[in-house]
Amino acid sequence: MRMNPLLLVREIASRDFLRFSKNESLINLVKEMGRRNVDRALIYRGESPEGIVTKKDIVTKVAMSRTRRYPVSVLHASSVMSSPLITVKGEATLSKAANIMIEKNISSLPIKEGDEVTALLTKWNVLEVLRTGSTALAEVMTQTLVTVKDTDSMLIARKLMVEEGYSSLPVVSGERRVVGIVTLDEVLNALVSLMDVIGDSSSKISLKNITVRDIMRPLIPALSVEDTVGAAASLMLEKRVRAALIMSREGSLAGIVTLTDLTRYASRIHV
């Protein structure tokens, strides 16, 4: 365990984060997130940050009952943003900030210097710090697994993400062989492809016809229970994937390690 418990969030948080007006269209926000290869944006009212939109917010709220009455083309960023913002001071330690993210069930924290938001700390930033972590994955991984079948509708994966809070799900075949992983990113990409029809009567049918196999990531290189936190952090950053699958010595699926698992690990490192 090599993470410095005194490391301050201002030293690792991203200063080049996406800022977006609350009155801009949701479609434009999704396109800009894709262009910038980011999964969230701070939402502003004039010069003041008012909320945040993450990919999870979009996956959760688009096509839900409150927004289904309207075509996605007329929705604004404010339609799906989470507010009020939970912030942290720049002099907070990383372990303290990680603990706030776990306790509040959020995936990022705007960093304030005085009254100004100057940076954004995300779980991806936490991974950067953990690249050299030497703790075995067996100590931090999630062992109680929920999987989806490759033949399941995408809506089943989305429901598990929305209602149970999963951001990544292992995908198995009919023979229970692990064939891939599906995350919030793939579900959002599928929603984006149908944004023009979400809100009309055909949207439910169109979404239901998309299977997990259609959108999943083919199996990424798996890790073993003996591999380290650093190996998982490096792999997830390299592949830009929210989780890594952990295999047992016998070759079966032993667990999964996620952004949240690694952030929880970071939160336990105290002075």
C-alpha cells in the first residue's frame, strides 16, 4: 500500500473539466462528452456551477416516466442534472475525499478554492494514484456477483444499473461462460443511437430489441486474485473501462473490481 495518506485533492484533481450551460440541449452535452472522452460535466447557470451530469444520470433519467413525455431533442442539461453540488476544499486529503464519495454514493467532487470551483476530482483520478498499489485484489474485489446473459435485452442491464446501482456487469453465455462486460458507457451509447425516437411510442420496442451481446465489450484481459490494486488500476485506465474481471486459479469468475471498489480502498488509507 503506497498511497500517500497526506496527498491533497488539489494535487490530483482535473482542472480541465467539461463546463456546460444548464440551458444547452442534452443531445449537445452527450456529443461533447463523447468528443472530449469524459463521463461527466459540471452544469452552470451563468458563471455559477449549479449541478452535475454524469453518464449514470443520463442512463437513469432518459426515457423514464418524467422525461418520456418529451422527445430527447427538447431536453436540456438541467433535465437530468444532479443538484445541489457536494464539494470539498482543495486542502482535503484524498482519503477523506474518497470517503465522502463512498458515503454519499457519488463518483466525483468539485474542488473549491475559496468560493471558486477550480477542479473536479473523479474516481478516475483515484485510479491514477493507485497505479503503484501493491495490495492483492482478493482483499478489495467484489465477490458477490450479478451477471447478465448475452441474450438478455439491454433494458435488463439498464434496470440493474438504475435500480441496484451497478455500473458494470459481467456477461455470460448460455453455458455460463464469461464472454464480456457491459458498463454504463455501452448502455449510454445505445441510448444515444436511439435518441431521436426515445419519447415516441416505438422507443420501448426499439430498446427492447437491443441485446446485451449487441453492445457489450468483448472480454478484456482478466486479472487473477493474486494480481494487485496497481495492476487493476493500470488496466482500467488503459482500456478506459469501469471494472476488471477477476479469475480464480481454476479459471472461473471469482469477482470483479470496480471504480467504486478501488475508491473504497483509497478511503481506508488513513494517517
